[in-house]
Amino acid sequence: MIVERFTIPIKPGKMDEALSMLKDENIFAPFTRRIFSPYISPRDVVVIDLDFEDMAEHDQIWGEVFANKEWDAWLAKWDEIRAGQSSNHLWTLE
């Protein structure tokens, strides 16, 4: 199993909007995902894990998302609430 983890800084006061956007089924329906919001700290960071059986599934699902006609509008709105660069890593679940 492959896990793609994004760690994303969010602008102050925008966490609720960020969480709502990450739960958007129009964009993220193809993904098996877990969304982590801060409990204690860091306060303005959200983490999302996306699960894939293998890299072929990863590439297929991301291809579907990028082809979604709503993706560009979603991403433009996302860029307004994101604070700086996010990081993402691919992990193998052992």
C-alpha cells in the first residue's frame, strides 16, 4: 500500500474552510483519505493522507482528479487559504 501525505500550512482563521474543502466529495470522492486537524499544535497546519494500492492506482486516481472540470476552480480557492508551500511524501505502508 502507498500513502501520500500532504502537510499543509493554512492561513490563520481559515482552518474550518480548509477542512470543508478537503471533504469536498466532488473533488476527493475517488480517494480513500484521512484528514488530520490540529488538536494541540501546530495550530494552523492540516495533514491529509491518501491511500493507494500501488503507484498505478495513484496515477490513475490523480489523473481523474486533474481531468475533473471543477479542479482548477477548487485549486484557485485552495491557494487563497493555504499559507506557503505544503509538503508531500509518498510512503510504503509496511
